[in-house]
Amino acid sequence: MPVDVLLGLQWGDEGKGKIVDVFTPEYDVVARFQGGPNAGHTLEFEGIKHVLHTIPSGVFRKNCINIVGNGVVIDPITLKKEIESLQKLNVDISSILHISRKAHIIIPTHRILDAASEAQKGKEKIGSTLRGIGPTYMDKTGRNGLRVGYIEDEDFMRRYDKLKSKHEELLEQMNFEYSLDEEEKKFFEAIGLMRTLSFTDSEHMLNRLMKQGKKILAEGAQGSLLDIDFGSYPFVTSSNTISAGACTGLGIAPGNIGRVFGIFKAYCTRVGSGPFPTELNDDTGEQLRKAGNEFGATTGRPRRCGWIDIPALRYAIMINGVTDLIMTKPDVLSGFDKIKVCTSYKIGSKTIDYMPFDFVNAPIEPVYEELPGWKTDLTEVREESNFPAELSNYISYLEKTLEVPVSVVSVGPDRSQTIIRKK
Ligand code: IMP
């Protein structure tokens, strides 16, 4: 049984957590393949609102196996908090959560290095979530990283001290002041909790489950436009957020990837710095932010808002091999007389309909087409037949221009606010 992948096609925050939660009854396993606690996947059901950072979004479904793959970076402190808040909701993760021994650990000095590095960048800062993600992936590729499997080894402390000393030297060179005691105490308490969890060689586990015919869903984090290779570099995260990341982050062979579900918002948002051609720095942007409650699930930062960007979406669909589109938050667009769609970019005298190499510095002017808006409150709509004609028109327009069917439409944060169009 091939592994399906679900990921974001924009700059993150497309609503992946909710959709994974909706999909899980159809899957036996949900596996995170990259990123770390920079992610904030929000799930809402039966009056409960819950944000997950590291743990896959299948934890609220009975009998669903949840795997944190080798491509993920884990902050034990955040993981401990997540486990404790799940315990309060009577979710016992002990038998359903498995963590790859090859996943890398974020140590307290990684987070301090993240802050020091952003401070050094000044105006050119990435707008990082400051969760230590970049420095941890740097240690991974620099062959200095601390892996989950080392927790089981006798020389874990030696490895930890060596990495910490390296960081302390760097921080001294950067002349960055910090205090570690409190965080280190929390870190070792959290490592104590991690020792009680199930560690696994997740690539073997997943391939075994696949052979047994289990249905597996790989859950992406962040978004395709934040991918380290294909995103708006350098304003990106430090991992491969695209479907290929599911292969390297889980140990799944490319031929074993099945459907690729690409999630996009009916408009567009970005949190942190970097280019955003369709950004609206006006009342309309503010209206979208308010109506969409566009504030980061991890950092609480206000998200930048703008119209949908077709060249960027088309690029993300191409890179990921998207087979099905999932549109979220068209309910936020209710009330607009006209909805704008960016169809191409004007750069000087040239107009192009693709993402150029120089996406960061080129003076990109979005070229828009206008579509009629709708007034209907969509949040109560449960059948496609009750869509206003203008929404159906918007969806048909997107399907035609993006050449991929929109299989699911989400009209609110709750599980129940989901319309499956095509199986
Ligand atoms: P980092 O991955 O925390 O270093 O952040 C790098 C960039 O990616 C920043 O612009 C962040 O705002 C953005 N980013 C990281 N994780 C997420 C996410 O889960 N959603 C949206 N943006 C994110």
C-alpha cells in the first residue's frame, strides 16, 4: 500500500493539522517527516481546540499509530509539554507514539544560537520562530548532531557536553549574552520523560507496516514555499518541506509514494520575513487577518495576508506532484465584492507566469484578474450543492488554471466543517 503525503503549498499555516485529523479515520498510521516545533498544527473538535508542534495529528483518533520520523528535529521540552497537555485530555500516547532513533534533538543552546544568529542578521533576519530549528539542522549536516537514539547510550552526557561546548564557543565569539541553567534543568527533566517513550527504527517500522497493507499518511509541516531548496531562499526554513522530504524523512522509496494532497488557503498568508508578491498592506489585508484570525499558532505573531498567487501555487504543485488539492478558509473571503487572483508577475517590462530565480530581490508586481465574491456565510455549509455560485466558480477557475482537482473544501476550523467533493 503506497504512502500518501499531505503538505502545504504556500508559506505554511494552510490548515494541515485539521485536514490530517479529518483524514485519519481512513489511515492506520500518521507520520511527521520534517521540521520541528516551529510547526503549530491546530485541531478543533467537540469544543476542544488543540495545537500540536511535534506529535503527529493522528493522536486524537483511536488506534492510529503516530510516528515522528528521522527527518524531524525534536525539542524534548516542547515534547514534554505536548505530552502533558494531551494527558489532560486523557490521550495516552504511550502505545500510539513512536519516535525515530535517527531524529535529531534540539538542545537549549540551539535555541540560543537561533536568537544570536537572528540578532546578528539585523534587518536581514529571517523572522525565525526561534525554536532552534536552523542550528539543529546545521549540526545534523555538519555531522555534530545529537540523535534520539543516543539517549539510550551510556555516553549520552559526553555527546551532549561536547555539542554544548561547541555552541558556547560560538556564542562567545558572537558576543551573545544568555543564561542556561533553568532551560538545562527543564531539558534533562524532559530527557527523563523521553526515556519512557517508544523509540523505533522508523524506516523499518514504516516499511513493515506498508508491507502489511496498512494505510500511511505522511504529514508535512511548514509549506512548500519555505522549502530549503525550492522556497524563497534565504527566507525559508531548514528542511525539505516538499513531498520528496517524505522519502528522506521517513525512509520511504519514491516509488512507494501514492497520492499527494496539497493544501492551500483560498487567499495567502506568510509569517516572518521574505518576499510575498500579493501581500496587502491595507484595509483589505487587515480584514483578511481579522476574519481569518491570522495569528501564528506557535509564536502568536500577526500573519501577513494577501490574495492567492497562482504562479507560486503552480510551482508548488509541480515540485510536489500534487494529485489532489484541498482548499481551506474560503469562508474568510465571504463578504468581499470582488476576489483578486494573481495570474502572473510583472518584472520591469516583462510579464511572466512562473516563479523566477530572483524571487527575493526582483521588483515583482502582481498582475490580477478579478472574480465575483460571495456574501453567504459558509461556516454552516455542509454540502457542495449549497455553495454560492460564485464560490463554485472560484473553485472551477482554480481547477482549470492549476490543472488539479479540488477534492476537499474546508469552511471552518472544526472537523465537521469539511466538504469532501471527490473521493
Ligand atoms: P524557522 O524554521 O523557525 O527558522 O523559521 C524560518 C521561517 O519559516 C520564518 O519565516 C518562519 O516564520 C517560517 N516558519 C517556520 N515554521 C513555520 C510554520 O509552521 N508556519 C509558518 N511559517 C513557518
